[in-house]
Amino acid sequence: MDYKVLGGRLRQERLKQDWTQEMLAEKIDVSHAYIGQIERGERSLTLDTLIRLSNQLGVTVDDLLQESIEKSNDYYINKIRKIILNRPEKEQQMALDMIALMFSHIDKLSSD
């Protein structure tokens, strides 16, 4: 795992909230020095801390670890499935049509 990439992503999410390291540290009950070390990739963190950070920042652990997760074809199929799963059938068909149209366009551009 690349802790510098994870730390950078955590920093981006913290700044989106317009929080200082001290504010985030207080919210998850750790020291601001520890937050700084995590953001610089100097320290690893426990699963518990990662989950508390994720919950506090309003992002998923997947979002934070996306560069570290090996993505198989099933990964993308499952992501698409989650997006359309609870949508009405008409919207699911529309999404499928849009995906098909997009790939048709990509294929046409590739063959030119």
C-alpha cells in the first residue's frame, strides 16, 4: 500500500471540508501530529482509524484506497450494478442504452 497516496487523498478530503488537521484530529480523537504524519505518508494507520476518518470525511474506504485496490472486471460490473440497482426499470434500460451508445461511439472513433 502506498501510504503517501492515501495520505494525500485524506488531505484532499479534509481540505474539501475546510478543516485543519487539528479540527479533524479532534473529531476522531487522535493527535493533530498523527494526522500530519498520516497525510505525509510517514505513518500507517489502523483499520479503526481509517474507518473513523472515512466516516468523518463522508467518503468510503474504497474512495480512499482506490489506488491500492486491484480492480478486476467484476469490480466495474459491481460498481455499475450498485449505481442502477434500485432505479426503476425504465431508468436501468436508459443507463444500459447510454453505455451501449458510448461504446459504439468509442468503437467508431477507434476504427477511423
